[in-house]
Amino acid sequence: MPEEQSYALNLDLSQKVVVDTEKMGWEGSRADNVLRKPLERESQESGRATSIVQFMPGASFPAHRHDMGEEIFVLQGEFIDEHGRYPAGTWIRSPHKSLHDPWVEQETLIWVKTGHS
């Protein structure tokens, strides 16, 4: 498997960054029917990252572990995993090495940050 390339999108914490997500296009992800708008990213599929993520109705994301933790804020819809159901307005912080297998039943929009701890 080829090594991931680091491309340091908005990682310089000494710089102010303003992103108008309404003007951004959606990018694909590792999962069908799950799109994202990267706001901050260390590499394509690992490391520190902050994104807006859109799940289409019935979409799921493969089970995965979060080295250095994960935070999710549900903006719209309902985010679901084996630990619970999280409606819009819910903030979730999962610790280092946490594992989950998320899915949705309806279109759902979340803000997600990984690699924070």
C-alpha cells in the first residue's frame, strides 16, 4: 500500500483561517454516499483533520478506530453508531483509540475533528 502524502491543509495554528463552506464543493470519502468538505487536514485518511461531512439517507461508514480521539457535532439529521443515536445539536467527544461503526437513516450533516488529544 502506498504511503499517504501529507499536504498540510490549514494546519498552521499561528495563522487565522476563514473558510466559507457554502462556496466549497463536496469531495468523496472512503464510503459510498458520504461526502466531505475538508477544513483542515494532515493527510488524506489519517492524522489531524476537521471536516463537514454529509451522509446521504441510509449511508454508513466502515468501522474504524480514532487514534488521538474524535469530536462530532451533529448539525442536521441524526448520527447513529453502536453506542447510541445523536440528534442535531449533539456534541460527542470520543477518546484516544475509540472505535465505532457509524450510519444514518436520514440525510445527516456533521462537523467532525480528529487527532485532537
